[in-house]
Amino acid sequence: MLEALETISKVLDTYPDTLGLEVTDLNAITLRYEDPKTEKQKTKRFETADGKLAGLQLLEWLENTLPRR
């Protein structure tokens, strides 16, 4: 799990609107970010479900939602 978090952390560094990541339990993570449209801080929770890991869901969401550097 530590290796996965290190990988996610490196990816987060390429998204300037991300503010932090909290591991809430083994199957869930919460991302803090600034919405680029409203410039307000928000959170988004990702939970492992239907065989899809929370970290993978987070990475896909980032790719489809927030701008990269």
C-alpha cells in the first residue's frame, strides 16, 4: 500500500490544484483540491468498489477532471 501511495503522491505533484490526500481506511482515500472553475476548496472521496481500487479511481478522476501542469 505504501508503494501505491508514493505513486499517487508523485502524480498529485503534476496537478497544481490538489491540496492533499487523506487515507481514511484501507479501502478509501479523500482528495482535497481547489476547483479550477470556482476556485473553492473541495473534497472528493474514493472507495474501493466493484473490484476497482480507490487509488485507480482517483487517478482516472484526476485525468478527466483537473488540469495538469
